[in-house]
Amino acid sequence: MANKRRAHTNKKLPPAVRNSLALLLVLGLGMLYLIKTISDQSSSAQETQQVSSQNQITQAFIQEIGSSAAAIAQEHDLYASVMIAQAILESSSGRSGLSQAPSYNLFGIKGDYNGQSVTMQTWEDDGSGNTYTIDASFRAYANRSESLEDYANLLDRPLYQAVHKSQTNSYQDATAALTGTYATDTSYGSKLNAIIERYNLTSYDK
């Protein structure tokens, strides 16, 4: 008996249905694009707001310590711009736990000050860009003015002579001299330079 083949009929959707499906597809793609656009705009707005907030905090911090830093820097042959930039970087614009009461340590200086210290966790760099954390003792001060003055006294040591104005041609020379001496962070100098430029801190150099 011969095998009977089944005939398959290709059924096409009516034009109206095909048009409706095509319209739904276009609308769906349009909604996805709109959702992504709104999400991107929202993220961008949040980032802008965060940057603006950070700038305001930093500007307020600069206003707080700027005059004192300028006077102390002039007395010790230092760049006030570098001093302020270091304080911003080391203390997160005065928001770090170490920089607030009861320690007031703006520069992350280790050891003790008049017998006063506090132990906190800190990041270190092995000199090759690899970071790790350790517990270390940091100097504790009665106020931020003591911290600024002690920082200047620390930089009077022979190790930091290349940081002084009389030994350099620009603040960039000073920040380069701090890299590998004051901090193990291999990009320390470039970070300070970026802060100085962003907030026009050279206006505090006399």
C-alpha cells in the first residue's frame, strides 16, 4: 500500500494581525529605549548631585582651614596649596573619623603627639601599586590648629627638605617629593595636583 503524504498548508496571519504585532513590537522597543533613557538621566542627575555635594563640603573645609594653613605655610617655607590639598585627601575633606573629635588628625600622621594617639585601620601601598590594610597608631590633637602646626613641624625634618618652597620651582615639585616619602601611594603626587588645580588652591600660596 502506497504511503500517503500529508499536505501541510502554510497559514498566513491576516494583514490586520500582522500590522498589530508589528506595532506592538515597535511600541515595546520604544518603551525599552524610553526606560533606559530615563534611567541614564536619573543616574547622571544623581552623580551630578553627589559631585556638587562633595564640592560644597570640600569648599567649606577649605574655608575653615585655608587662612591658618596659609599663615603656617609661610612661616615654614611651605606651599599652602600642598598643605590644604593633603588635608583634603588625607581627611576626606574633614569627614574621616580620624580628622574629627577627639583626634583632629587632618594628615594621617602616625605615632603620638604629646603622648596622645589613637589606633585605626589604614591602607598601605607596597610601592608597586598593591594595597593592603593594617592597624596603626595615629597622633591625636586637641584641635585642628594643632594638627596643621604639627604637620608643618614634621615637614621641617631633613627627609622633607625637597618639599620646601626654597628648594623647589613649583608646587608640582613639592608633591612629587612627598610621593614615596610622606605616603607610600605611588600616585600620591598626581592626586594632590588634581585637587590643587580643581579648587584653585594656589591662591593660598604667598
